Amino acid sequence: MSAAPREELAYVLHVRRYRENSLLVDALSRAAGRLSLVARAPSRGQSRLGESLQPFRPVQLGFSGRGELLTLHRVEPGGPLTVLKGDWLLSGLYVNELLVRLVQRGEGEQELFDLYARMMAELNDECPLEPALRRFELALLEACGYGLPLSSTADTGAPVDASARYCFKHDQGLFYAPATSTQNSVGGATLLALAGAIEFDPGTLAEAKHFMRAVLRHYLGDKPLHARSLFQRGK
């Protein structure tokens, strides 16, 4: 018995060719999490589907099927198109790639959808990028079940001190770093800024970027993010 057709409000994350005459669409839906859908590729005279599958805007998806790969039948606009430019566009591509790489098919709930929608609104307003990206990365890990305990040490439960330095161990948490070493450690002020307890400054922003990159590498593996190379080419 075939699955009944479904409709979901979603954001398109990525579209690529699939086999000879189809498209593979990655999307983040409000109720069903991340979806992978197959759609018949539009011909030259039928561009409506391709135009509807633009990223950064909410769309109403009509689809059916079971398992991880679903069949997309219909796409309708679900809200205004967000037109990102420059570094905000590259940041949007980075955010989309993170979601595709970190969120498993069928995972994610409304919290994740709302997090993404807020990030799109910030990018559309041309927000300061570095603080927004660092806090999005942190919130995304939390939504995926990889939350970072940044407020206290794992062994003693002592609150993070802005003047101290810490080592972070995956699946364990924070530990005081040896006083004689700053390598592979992170400042308490950076951790507090990531947690939103204090404001970033240029020093903590730079350190937060390196810290979050190392944390994400643990979950992403060695395959580089394509969006990062686009950032580097644009500089």
C-alpha cells in the first residue's frame, strides 16, 4: 500500500542532478525534519519547478513515499523570497551545507526549523556575520543532540571563569587547561561569549571561530565544506 500524499512547509537546502532526468532535493521541513526528495527535472520550457526550488525561502512541498528517499510532486511558494548578497549569500550556503551534513534524514523538529528561519531573517537583515554564525553553529549542534556544556567544568562543576583557559574533550566537556599551556585550549571569555553571557570582542570572535571549527570537524569528518572554499575565493 502506497503512502498517502503529504504536504509540508519547508526550506530548500540544496538541489542537484540525480540520474539522467531527475533532481535530488534536500529540504528542511517544519514537522518532518530533513527530507530528501526526487523530482523530475524540468525541461527548458518548464522552468517553474526549478524557479520554485530556490534556497532561502519557505515553500510548500507536496510529496509521497516511504523511507529516506521521497517523491516530490509539487512546490508552491510559502513565503517571500530572501535575496542574499555577498558574504551573507555565502553564509547562507554555509548554513545550508552544515544542515545537510549534520542533520540525518528524517531528523529535526520545529525547533530546528525555527532556528533556521531566524538565521535566514538575520542574514536578510545583513547582520554582523561572525557572531551570528558562531551562535548558529552552537545552537545547531544542540538541536542535533551534540550540545556543548560551556558553562561549567566537567570534573568539578566550577562555573567558567572569563580569565581562565580550558580544554574541551568531546563527550566529556570542559577541563581547566594547564597554566603553562595555551595550545589546544580556549579562553573562558570566548566560551561565555559563545553562550551569550557576554558580548564578543575581536579576540574572542577569532578564537571562537577556531574553536567551533575544531568542534565541527569532529562531527563532519575530514571532508571539507564546499562553502568555506567559496569564502576563501571571495577574499
